[in-house]
Amino acid sequence: MATDDDFGAFIEKLTISPTPPASFPPPLQGLTFAIKDIFDVEGRVTGFGNPDWLRTHSAATSTAPAVSTLLEAGATALGITILDEMACSINGDNVHYGTPRNPIAFDRLPGGSSSGSAVAVAARLVDFSLGTDTGGSVRVPASYCGIFGFRPSHGAVSTAGVTPLAQSLDTVGWFARDTATLKRVGCVLLEQPHLNCIEPDQLIIADDCFKLCSVPRDFFVHPLVGAVEKTFGGNTVVKKVNLGEYIEENVPSLKHFMTSDDDTTQQEFSIPSLMALSNSMILLLMHELKINHSAWVSSVKPEFGPGISEGIEEAIRTSDEKIDLCRSVKSELKTALSTLLGEKGVLVIPTVPGPPPHLKGDVAALESFRSRAFNLLSIAGVSGFCQVSIPLGLHDNLPVSVSLVGKYGSDGFVLSLVDSLAGFI
């Protein structure tokens, strides 16, 4: 059923009522949410952003556990949202279903692939929404649309009943306009009903990462440091790190993904070790996409939009030669960042390199932005760590954000921390 909202967030409007609660009151009672069209809903065909996928698949026989859990907690689902085809982009556009309108910046991209889910929250059509994040598909649209977005630790929330893109990287994430709702949903999905705030022992600023941004570093860092000091009285150690150098020294397998690019423009807008990290992440993603979907692509020959078509063709041609090295990078990075953060540290990085790009921006400029974005997105993507994108308001009338990255399994700690800081950011 077509929607009548002004922002084009939904593919279908429907109402899935909460499951009658076993206890009262249920924790999400009164909240509404939207569901990315990558989650199974019993009796409905999951569309995965492509009409040919919709045409060639059967209705789901059960509902994805992440969705069922929210319904059982008392939330009401109001619709299914648009995503980039096959969840294969961070732009947020879809040639078949349209591009959801960014409510904060009408002439800018909404971010993808969970574009509709982010727009539904930013436009106040729902209280929160479900998305997925493989290479950045919750964090990017959260930043572009000026809302909170959470990517949990890999495996912290069940991906059963979610159409896979790349299982080694796929996560179920969520969006909200405020930290209280973000945390409330997290308590349910993480099965941690009581999340108390714990003071971080160190706030680690990845200083080199902010050099990738078009917005001055202090616009990101000062509000966050100030909020931590006001909340915890100056007990948290604030320190800087050159994250690129640290990762290069402590993730030896990355040397297999370093390039000898002589393009000085490319070098100016990248950090070599993070570019290598991005290369390894994209290679693993394409490898698993090929395993999951190449047979369907070959048999159905679906119609894909520009950019998506070329990307999927490249994935199908991907060599398996370095895949074991990709997995070594994942393991080494997880260990290295765990050591850096210690027991209760958090890493501060930009979510993306700046405000959302123009809807019809220059192709070369968009590719440069995308490249820098993946330098940043690959940090949590490859390590499997959790990350929350925090909106910082507007810079030159456009939304920007900063992120906190927490070690693997520290999801509750990070959600509680950002909630405790909310009044001061």
C-alpha cells in the first residue's frame, strides 16, 4: 500500500499491534516504530529494495526475532521502510521506489541503506525504527538526518529473519530522536533491562580522524568533552591518539591491503591504514554478498539501478584470494582496539566526514566523501565493536554528528553513557 507521508520513507503503511504482554506495563508501551524492508514479517514478502527480489520470493513464514521482541515489549509497528537496493549503498536513494526526503536538509542525501528508517524517525512519523548496519547503513543515515543511531556489537542482536548482505559484518541497529528512547529500545533488544550509567575512565580522541572532515575538529570535540566533564566532574581522562598509526603498528595483516597510490589528492583525504582497513572490509563484504546472492542474480538477471548494478557485478567477480587475511585483520583489530580502550574507555571519532552530500552532487566529490567515510566506518565495522552516532546540531545549516565507539560487548555501557551526557551536548 502506498503511503501519503511527505517524506517517502515507507514502502507500505501497516499496523502490527503489540503482542499481549505477559507483564504490565510492557517496557515499550506507547511507542511506535518502523521496519526496514530487510526484516521478515510473517505473511509478507521481504522486498530487499528490489522489485525483482520481491517478485521471485515467497512470503515469510515467521517474523524476525528482533521485530517480534519489540512487539512483545509493547511497541506498535506502523510500516515498512525503503532501503537502498540489496542494502548495497550508503547514499539512501532507490531508482525503483524513490529517495526518502531528508527532513533536516531537503536538498541532501538521506543516507543509506536504512534511509527510510532514518527519515521516518527524523520526520517524526514514528518514535524509533529498525535498520541494519553492515558497512555503515545505520550510522550514515543517522548522521545525515540529525538523529541518534546505534550499531551494536556484532552478534549482540539476532539477525535471524534478516536478509543477509555479509554475515561477518551484518548487525541489527536502531534509530531514535532522543537518547532515552534509544536506550529504552536497547534494553529490550540487548535483553539488559537495567542499564546503569558507569563513568568512563578514559575518553580517547582519534585526532587524526578529524582531519578527514570538512568541519573544524573543535565543533565535534568540545561539546563532547564538556559534557563528560559536567557529567562526571572531570574524573575521566581525556587523551589524544593517532589512531591510524596505532592500527598500522598493531594490525600486522593490514599490510596486505595497503596501496601504493601515487595520487596525492587521494592520499590527502585518507589515512593509509584506515584506507587499508576499508579495503579489507569491502572485500569481505563483496565476498559474502557473492556467496549469498550470486546464484539469484545469475538466474533472475534483475534490473538494478546505476551504481548498484556495477557494485554487484564487481562483487560477483571478487577473488577469494585474500579472504582469510580479511578475517585475520578482524581478529587483530578487535584485540588492538580492546587494548587501546581498556576496561571502560570510549573512542571518539567523526561518524562521517561532514554534512550530507547534495542529492545531485558531483560524482567525483561524492566518491571522495564515500572513500573518507569508509575510512571511519570500517573501525567499528571490522572490529565488531559497538558505535553510537550523536547529532551535534547544525553547522552552516547542515546536520553533523560525532560517534562514540565502545569495545566489543560494551553496548549497555555506551547506551547508558550517551544517555547520561544528553543534557549537556
